[in-house]
Amino acid sequence: MSARILVVDDIETNRRLLEARLTAEYFDVLMAPDGPTCLDLARSEKPDVILLDIMMPGMDGFETCRRLKSDPESRHIPVVMVTALDERTDRIRGLEAGADEFLTKPVDDVALFARVRSLLRLTSVMDELRQRESNGVEMLPYEPANGDGRVVVAAADQAAAHRIARALPASLDAHGYGDPRIAISQARHADLVIVDLSSPRFDGLRLCARIRSDVETRQVPLLGVVDEMDKRTMVRALDLGVNDVISRPLDPGELSARSATQLKRKRYADALRDRLDESLEMSVRDALTGLFNRRYTVSRLRQALDGLRTNHEPVTTALIDIDHFKRINDTWGHNAGDQVLKEICARLSEQLRAIDIAGRYGGEEFLVVFSNTTARDACDAMERARLAVCATPVTLRETGDIINVTMSVGVAEAFLEDSVEALIERADTALYEAKRSGRNRVIEAKRKAA
């Protein structure tokens, strides 16, 4: 997995050493001698990971990291602090400044590359979500909404799991489980899963693999607990998709900081996915009525016609027009017209099946696609919808005025040789006949002469 790594260290020898080691692993390496240069390169070059020394003159690594994480252009870049410091307070301070990892010099190559690969996997997913979100949409804040969350702890037995759970902040809803099956089922409702990988009586790596392979839990962040000297388990855990590891003996402050980082990432990723789902929904929906838009509805009609030719399943379409809608706009105004459209569309949707596709075709016209449905059944459905529309007048919210609304419908069943355009044209002809013959009725298109 190749990527661009920014190495930040005020000592050139250290920079060159890391450059040589990373280049040998086919990483593209950038270098900065101080914090301000790091900030500039982070904005201009957009590295995938930053390896940041702490002990630098002027702006130290803690301040540099804080500024990186406060800048919308760089706050999503993972930061690994690389330093000679090994005090617990320094680790916690670095994590609280926004660092994703804290490695102590001399850095072990195996641990370094395992960390970098793990962070790159996270970066690729986040970059994809951010790229989709950034298309004309204001970027979301990276900070979590609050400090709570549901945490599942899995360990060799219930007592061991409870000990880890009790070390977490009281604001977290933490539950410990000694049974892997229960832990997996509970992971589906968790914001973070902590797995004890240090016990020979418990196959925590297999549990992590199960969680990562399950579609319902593969997005849940995993934090592994390992023995301090067990690099093999640490590397295997990161390669399996564990997001972070913490060494025994557990420090409550470090556990809290690492858990907070994982919860922050999850909330941000969840918000991005929700925004993406909303954007996708908006791309196929009509903003006013909530029905599908014309492009999507016509595309589904085209798919249905393909199914007719392949499986000989009947396809029928209905073209609907609100009667005298211009008169409504002219008399009560366009806001009233919008209210009428929304109310009529809601009544229409209530009369359709979940598999029926209803879309706004243009103005006050609507197109319904009935898959595996004959014209007779579609006419029955449209007759129910017509009655639902005309049975109850629309009452305007602002004025209390009452508007009687009716609709005319043309229904056409597809022939094997029909194109989308030909089928809609026949439905339009039937709609014209419904209007010409008095409106407020459903007319089926005439079939071809034998």
C-alpha cells in the first residue's frame, strides 16, 4: 500500500533515517524541519500520514498537532507522534492534542509500518466519504457531538471484561462480556469494541476477525489490549483491521484518550455516511413532493421494460394530471399550489404498493410505473387514488380556504416492442381523453387492433 508520508523532525539525521526506511517500503516521503513548515506542507501537499517529532524548537509537536487538527484542510490527516519521550503524561497529552498514535524512539520498523498501514486503510475510507461530501456541501465538523457512547468490552472471562470496563470514563455506557458470542451480538449496537488480546485463554484475534467480516459490525471501531512486548499480536491485530491498540498495564488516562479518539472518528464517519445517504436520496427525489424525480422514474420504467422483454412480466404506466391546477395557482397563489401538490402526492403514495414507482414528471403531472401489473389492476389502483384525492378537499394552512381537487389519469400497458417514449405517449393520449371527456376519471389506452 503506497502513500505519501510527511516526516517532521528538526534533526536532519532523523529525517533522513526515516526517509530511507519509508522509501524502502515504497512510500513517497516529504520532509519538514519544523512545525510551521509542517502546517504549510499539510495544506499544500495533503499527505496521507504525518510522522511528527515532539521535541522541536519554537513550535513543538503538541502545538503543531493541535493546529493540524484545528485546520479543516488538515484535520483529517492521521498524525503519529515519534519521540524520545516515554512518560505516560506525554502520551496522553499527545493523544489529547489529536495524535492518532504515539511511538517511542528508537522506532521499531515492524510497529511503525503496521501503524502506517492501519492508518492508511482508515484514511482511504474517510477520504472517499469526504470527497463525496465535499461536492457542493459544507464540510462537517470533526469534533464529536458529546462525550458519551456505548462500549462493549470482550475478554477471557466476565471479571476481566468488567475490570477493563470500569477503567473507562463514567460518561461511557460500558459493558463487559466473557462470552465471545454475546460480545459479537452486542457489537452490533456498540460505538466502540475493546478486545483483550493478551490472554492465552481467549482468542481475541478471531473475535476481531468475526466483527470485521460481519456487515453489521465492520464499521465499528476496534481497540485491542496487548502485552507491551508482544509485537507479533499487535501487528496481526492491526493487519486484521483493529483500529488501535493499547499496551498493558492499562493506564486509565491513556485508555480514555484512545477511546475518545475512536469514538470521535466513528461519529464523524457516521455523519459523513448519513450526509451521503441524504445526498443520494436528494439526487433521486423531487424536493417539493417527496416523490421520485423525472429522471429516476423514467430510468425505472426503462428497467421494467427490459424485464418485460426478458421475463414477460407485464408493465403498466399511469400519467396523472391535477385538474385545473393553473386556476388554483392564479386564485390562491403558488404557495397554496405547492401545498396542494404535497397533499395530493401524499394521498397518491398511500394508495400505491411499496414496489410501485411514483415520480413527478413535470409541474402538476406525475408518472407511476407498475411492474408485473396489468392495465386492469393499474386502473383499479388509480381509481382508488382518484377517489382518495377528490373525496376530501384540501384546507389551506394559512387562510383556512377549502380547495376541491380532482385528477385525471391515463393508463397504458406496455407491448414488447414499446420504447419508454412510445409507452408514455400512449398513456398521455389516454390522459388527454380523460380530460376531454370531463376530467376526474381514469382512462385506459386503447389496445391495438387485432
